[in-house]
Amino acid sequence: MPALEDMRALTGEIIHAHRNRVEAISGLRGKVAYMLADFEGARQATSKSQRSVLARAKAANQKTMTGMLKGFQASRTSMSRQLHSGLSQENADRNAAVEATLAELHKSKHGMAISLHKDLAQDAPARSAAMRSTLVDFKKGRQVLAKTLQANLSRESSERKHAVGTMLVGLNATHQAMSQTLRTDLVHSNASRVEAVHTMRKDFLDEQAQVRKQRGAVRDEWQRFVTTMRPANRGTLGVRPDSPILPNSGERLRLEIGTGAVSQGFSAGPLVEPVEQLVPAPEIFPMSPPKAVEPAVEENPEFALLSNRVFKYLVDRPDGTRLVEIEGTLGASRFQMSRVLRTLMDDNMVEKRDLLYFAI
């Protein structure tokens, strides 16, 4: 059959072509292995050659570097020696120059000192004369200034004395006006109090008379009650007409049942105590008008000036001040300060609380 023949021919061609490809691949593998072997040998040879070249170059570089280091060390040593030598020479030269300069300065100073001593010895009389003239002028100027200052102080002192006198006159007038006002107020208040006391006494006497009237009415009512309660016969409870009505304090009323008699264990007493004994009348004391506060005016201007300073010092310190602090600040003695404070307290300008003084 032609088809079977064709299939067999085609199969044989395919098998033949497969064998050819296998043989070609095997040949290529052999060539590649040979090429890789040649490349590996060439690489190893090249690497060996490069290592040899690098080793020789390294040895040459080390040798060159060692020589350069040796030359640098020798050069540094030489430069150090030269530098030390130069510095030593320069130091010696500077020391010599300094010594020479110091010698010249000492010589010049000695010459200047000798010249200065000579000049001072020559100018001493002129300076002494100038100093004496300056002292004389200063003394004259001081005397003129002292006279001028004394005149100014005298004028200011007289002005201050006049001002203080005027101020004291004003203060005296003010104190007198205040005293007169206070005296008038006290007289009016005293009259008001006396009138109020008389009114209270009149009201009390009226109340006392009313109480007496009520006491008489109560006594009459009680007598009528006792008369009404008298027993009609002796067989009943009763009170004898001559028996006391009220017992003394602390005793009990004992009644005898069936006899009509009251035991004699108490004594007679008043029914109601007098009002005069219970409520004593108030005593009316005569009231004298209060003494007017006269301002203490010192005739000494210095004392008045010190009083004014003390009062101003206390006004500036509202929290109070001790006597020792006032003495130390104003520079006055204990006697003067005590006298001034007592005068101000008498004038109601200063008050004392414990150990502190306050301006009013």
C-alpha cells in the first residue's frame, strides 16, 4: 500500500534526522568543553602572571616608600638641629639686646633722677612761696565765705523764728477755738444728761406711787378674802382672826384637822414688803461741768519748734513709734522728749497705746 510505504519512509527520515541532531549536539558539547578547558588554562596563566607582576610592583613600592621615609627622617632630623641652633642663637642675641637696653634705661633713669633732684632743689623756694600765697588767698576767701554764711544764717534764723512765732500764734488760736467748741459741746451734753436723769427719776417715782396704790388694793382685797373665809363653827377648818396670815420663809403651815386651830409654829409677817425696801430709789449725784482742756503753750520758741517736729514725725508714722526711736531720730534728750510728749498728750494731739505713741 502506498500510504504505509510513505509512513515508513517518513518515520525513517525522522529517526535519521534525530540521530543527526544528537550527533551534532554531542560534537558541540565536545567543542564547548574543549573551549572551556582552553579558557580556564588561559585564565590561570593570566592570573599567575598578574600575581607575579603585582608582587614585584608591591616589593618595588615598599622599597621606594622605605627609602622615602628614611630620607624624610634624615631631613627632619637635620631641620630640627638647624632650628634648635637658630633658636639658641636668636635667644642669645635677644638676651644680649635686652641686657643692653636695660643698661641704657638704667643709665638714662639715673641721669633723669639727678636732673629732677636738681630742678626740684632749684624750684622749692618758688613752690613754697606759691603755696603760701595760695594759703593766704584761701584763708581770705574762707573768712569772706564765713561772714556771708553767718549773715545768711542769721537772716534765715530770724525768718524761721518769725515763721515759727506766726505758726504758734495760729496754733494757739486754733487750740483755743477747739477748746471753746469742746467746752460748749460738753456743757450742752451735760445739760442733756441731767435733764434725762431728772426725767428718769420722775418716771420712777410715778411707777413707785402706782405700785403703792396696787399694794393697798391687794391688801384690802386680802382682808376681805380672810373675813369671808372665817369658819361658821369650830368643827370646820378655819383660821383664827388673830392668827398670822403668812409664815416666815423656810417654815411650813401646819393645820390641825377637826380642831379648827392653827399651830403656833410661825410668826406674823407683812403681806407685801414695802416697795421702798425692794427697789431703792436711785441716788442723784450732782454733775459738775468738765474742766476745759487748756492747750499748753510754751513760751520757749525752741520747745515749740521741737513739739512741731515731734508731731510731724508721728503724723508721718501712722503705725506708732517708740520713745527711743523718736529720741534717736530727732536727737533730743529723754527729759525734753518726755516733756514735749506730755504737752502734746495734754493738748489731745498725741495718744499713747502700750509703748507706742500715735498722732491724733
